[in-house]
Amino acid sequence: MREHDVLSADGTRVRGWHTDSTGPVVLLCPGLGTIPEAWPALLLPDSGVRVLSWYHRGTMGSDRPADESRITLADHVADALAVLDAAGVRRCVVMGWSMGVMVATELAQRYPDRVSGLMLAAGVPGDMFGALLGVAGVPRPLGRALGLLAAHAVKGLGPLVDAVLHRVPVNRATATLLQHTGFMLPGGAEADEVAEAVRRFLGHDSRWYVTLALALADVPERDLTGIGVPVTVLAGKYDVVADPRRALESVAGLPHARTRVVPTSHFMPLEAPEVIVAELGMLVRRVAAVERARADADPAALTPGSRPPA
């Protein structure tokens, strides 16, 4: 995995990263503040795909925008486009995890010519806070209210929170403890991999982290009807962050969408890496078949007044 810098549309310097594996390009829209180590299977040389991704504004080497209000969903989409353009990639499969599902689906709806397929893992395309605790039976308005309350509390207590988190030793013991908090599954991932993924995450400026999250709080639930590329949705059966029912409902109007409930928490990339790789490979093959069919379509065979396939 190697890192590089790109300039987004508003001039913000964004730190991107990519793998050197051979295979079709996949753009990964990351979960908020997450790092490549959260996707161990995609970093392997035999992953079958070449991954492009980036770190969110103000995190992990990416600059904060000069105008700190430029952290809207549209700005994250602009960063995704900047990563694609810098790599010379016109069109590819796009994958989103957690908050990245919102970015991936927005990219597909705004710029359908850039997206050949979608994989949406452990996330919802809108009303992010409303998806909290749904798997535990908490009503959406209450889950949303609790999530917003917690985010505002962390923002107000940012320096104190950082003073604690930045001093937490990250090792197998703390990783195992994290796996027993309810946010992850006990034994669902290797403790060493969890520790590696958490180590850099705990270095975030917590106030800025929740500022990024709160900037997306008012993005409404999205209707994905009209997305015409192959779609795969992976929902975590025990995900307390992104209600799996909401994730599946989001593509109910897409007859070409493949859905799968995986026995994981929100941290599916760590707990079921083999599922991620298998489903991504399947999606890439579906996309290739669709792209071939579109390329082979004979415009002369169309009836008068009809249009070529989109």
C-alpha cells in the first residue's frame, strides 16, 4: 500500500492511498476516519483488485479545508472524483463502508458515468444517525437522538476525550476488550489485526471527527431507485451502528441488487474478510458481463425512436 496526495476541486490537499495489486480498479469510499488496515484482505497481493481510496478531510494526513464548512457530502464526493482523476480512472466499481456508503451512492447518482458497479457494506445511504441501534429494536427517532447527543457531548469534551484516548495503550489486551464492548463480535477478528486498525484511529482529533459526522447528520434517507448498475449490499447481522434492515430496504426497489446478511458486527471488513473478497470478486464479474453486453449491443437492431442502452 502506498500513499499519495491529490488536490480536490476546492483546492484541499487530500491524502490518497492505493494498492499495487493487479486486477480491476475498485474505489473504496472509507468509513469515517478509517485506515487501510481495516481492510486486511484488500491489502494482500492476491486480492484480485487494485484499490484506490483516501483519508477524509482533516484526518490521517489530509488537510482540513480552508473553509471548514466544506465537509458536506458533496465535498466527500469531490474528493472521490479527485482520487479517480489523479489515477486516470474514468469508470470503475465503487465500494463503500459505513459512512462511505453515503458517498458511494451519492457518487453513483450524481455521476453515473463514473460508476460501473456498487458494493455497499455495513452502511445506509442516508439518515446515518437514524440507523443507530436499530438492530437492538431502538426506534429510529430515539436512536438518532441518542447518537446526536453523544456526538455533541464528544465535541464539547474534545480535549478531555483526546487526553484519555491518546494515552490508551493499544495491544492484544485492549483489542480483545474492544471486541467485548458490543460494537464488535468477540473472536470475530484476529486481535492483532484489530489492534493495528485501532492504533491510528485513536490518534484522531475527536472534536474534528465528530464535526465530520455531524456535517452529514441532516442527509436524508435516499431513494436509490434508478441506479442501473450491478449492486451488492452486505449487511451485518449484529451491526449496532448501521441497522441491517435499513441497509436491505435501501435497495428494495432495485431488482438487480444482490443482498446478503453476514454474521458480523459493523466491523465486517475485519470480521469477514473472506466474504468481502468473494462478494467483490462476484460483483466485478457481474459488472464485466454487463459492460460486455452493453458494448456488444447493436444500435442498428434498435426499433425506430428507441435509445441505446445507458
